[in-house]
Amino acid sequence: MSVDVRQLWKGSVQRADPPDYGLILAVGGLVIVGLLLVYSATFDWSYQVHGNSLRMALRQAQWVGIGIVALVAMMMIPYEWWRDMAVPIMGVTLVLLILVLFIGDEAFGAKRSFFGGSVHPGELAKLSTIIYIATWLSSKGERIRDVSYGLIPFAVLIGLVSGLIVGQPDLGTAALIGLTSMAVFFFAGAEIMQLAVGGVVAMITFLFLVSRFPHASRRITEWIEVWKDPFNAGHQMQQTLIALGSGGLFGVGIGQGQQKLGYLPTRHTDAIFAVLGEEAGLIGCLFVIGLFAVFAYRGFKITMEAQAPFAALLACGVTCWITFQALINVGVVTGLLPFTGMALPFISCGGSGMVTSLAGVGLLLSVSRGRSVGEQSSRRTDRREGSRQYASMDRRWGNRGTRVSRSRRRTGASRRR
């Protein structure tokens, strides 16, 4: 049955719950830190290239403004609407992923973007894949434990999206989408053994792909060499570790770092956490990691309190995506993971990455506000009946029960049982 968007909008505006202010504060803090770091990391380079030390920072501020508009729009639109739009959104994403392979801008031997690097279809794929798999998994119910209904179609879908991204090539984004999708699949109640087998196959496939791309193989080799002898680290790894070590406990001061002045590659994007470590020290790094921890906590809290399976899977997907991406970036900069070229959400300089991340936060806020008219109607019915509706996380791990949130009414009969 189709959804009347105007009725959904009208109902949601009048009867929505307050947004999650803890999540808003955490994301707001990360965005502010990001703007400061982008200016600090680019003012010298921006002046040399463009004659204006503020140019890159102002451009990033513009993308933040667009992202905030996207966040508010996603928060105001009832999340149920995205269930009906999942197929068209995924279709557009697949078309863009195909087009970028033929007419995308080429940089460093890869075709990943349009319009001079401002629009990356891979960033859109992160969000659209979450919306699609949340829709698909919530419609399957208990049948996702059947291989023919669950694992195989799931693997084909994620394999198609990841394969197009690998063709750019962008192994890091492909791995992130696969990891996030598997986390959502697990949360939806997938068979543990099926998931384990799928994970093994995915890992073997990923290692095979790494061996086929010389730059990826080189990064793995350099990372292994770091653990054998730090002096054998590649140039980028050496510079990021020098930046982190130079900061000490409290850092050298915002804007006073030296590694960004031509020594640290990708200082305003992939390696911006190293700039933070040098200028704000260990305390600054822990502060940013703490903000991401707050984001993860609030995101999973929204997931567990969601009133419908689709809402829970949607919130879980967005939370896992941004949390995993932050962990990977920090792990790369600190030398715990091989270099992947993955940006730090809300902080790294970038247009489409900032907009899609803030749009994902808008989806989380929409779920936290109970943005489904059906849920609002159910709540009003419960109040008239004098009953209490609540959602709880089903933790029946032993009997392989679903792990998605379910809405239940606690009636007198159920209490007696």
C-alpha cells in the first residue's frame, strides 16, 4: 500500500517525540572540531595554491551547511517513507556507481568521483545500502534463516554493490559496506553458522582482491613491516606516527603543528586524526574518541528502543557504518590497521562524505522521534485503552531468536501468563 507523504509529514510534525539531544551534541562537537582541524591543516597549503588561507575551510563550512539541511530534512521526514523509496534509491546508486567507472574523474589511477572530486557515489552507496537492506531484512522476518531467502540473496546484493566499488578501485569503502551489512544481518537474526561461513568467504575474496591490486598489496606489506621494524614503515605511516608522537599529552597547540607543512600526506582528509594528535595531544584524541563513543551509545540506544523492526535495522545500520568508519580511520592512523584511504566521519575534509554522514544522523534522529504515523496511531490507541506500549530487545541468543526490536502491548492476560 502506498504511503501519503503529505499525511506522514503533517502527522509527524504535530506528534513527534523530542529528538535525541545527546546524539545531536556529540555530532555537533565532532563537526566543530572538524572545522577547526580542516582550517588548521589547510591554511598554509590553501594560501600557497589559492592565495586565500580560508578557502578550504570556507568550502568545508559550505558542505557542513548542506549537510545540516540534509540532516534536518531526514529528521523531519517519517522514516517509514524510506521503505517505499528503498528500491528507487538503490537503483539510482547502482547507476551512479556504473557511470563513475566510465565518466568519473580520474585521480591517482582511480575513478571514484564526479565534478572534480566533490561527489563520490561510494559515499551515497553507504547510506542507500543501509536503507535497502533494512527494508529487505525487515520484510523477510524469520525466513532470513533460510539460505535461499536469506544468505544467498543478501550475498548477491552486497557483492554487486561492493564489486562496483572495487572496480573504481576503492577496497576500503567496499569492505566497510560489507562489514556494516553483515552487522545488520546478524542483528536481524541471521543464523550464526551461515554468517560465519559468509564471513570466511568474504574474507577470502577480499584477500584475493588485495593480491590483484599492487597498491593494496604494497600497503599490506608496509603494514606488516611496521610490526617487524618501525624504521621500515612507509613514508605516510612514518609521518603519521611522528605527528602523533610529537603531540605528547597536551599537544603543541591548534594551528602550531609542523607535520602538516608538507610532510604529512592527505593531512586534511585521511590523516587528519594525526593532525589532531600533534596539535591537541593525547587529551584531544581521547576527547574525539569519546564523542564517537557517545555517538555509538546513543545510536545503539535508539536502535534498542525503536518501535518497529525496520526502524531498528535502519538505526543499527547507520550507527555501525559511522562507528566502524571512525574505528578504521583511527586504527589506520595509529598503525593498528593497513592504510585504507578512509576519511574520519564529521571531521575529515570532504563534501559528499560530510553530507551523507549528517543525512545518516538525520535518519537516526527520525527513528528516535518515532517518525512512523502507524506507531503514533498505535500509541494514541494504547492511551485510550489505558495500556502501555513498549519495545524491548529480544536477547534469545540460545534459541536463535531474532535480535530486532519488537513492539508489544502488556495486557492483563499477558501479565497473568
